[in-house]
Amino acid sequence: MPRFQIRDTFAIEDKKTFVMAGLVLEGKVEPGMSVSIPFNSSINLTAKIDRVEVAHRFDGDVVCLCIDCSMPDEVTLWEALDLKDETISITGTET
């Protein structure tokens, strides 16, 4: 199972896309896979990765997992999670 270390998060495109920028720690991450954010032992938030892009930053390249949001409130929810410096699991493609 792929794992991803989040270094930074931000919204783009008029708050329609939420981005988790960081490093792939193991495995390969592709569009269609899902991020899994645990809240506690019984509740996880999952979302489909719509795009995977590379951002060139002054401190090195980072992989960007892009999640398209249909409503601006979704981006606000993602931002409120404050996921910086978190390691998350990535699950297989949805069917």
C-alpha cells in the first residue's frame, strides 16, 4: 500500500481543488486511487485523487495529490484538517 508524507496543503482554482504536496514514501500513487485520513480507530475520511502533479519548489520537487471538490465548503473542510507533516495511506483505484 502506498504511503505519502504531506509537507504542505493548499487550495487552487478558485477553491475547487485541494492539494496535498509532499513525498511518496513507498509504492506508486496514480489518479483514481484514494487518500485515507484517519480521525480515530473507527472513522476514516477518503477521497479520490483526481490528478498527480509535480511542483518544482526552491527546496526541491514535491508530488501534488489533487482532489477536485464540487463545492467550496469541501475545500474549507480539507483545509481545517491541518494535515501538514502527516503520513497517510493510499488505497487502490476505484472501480
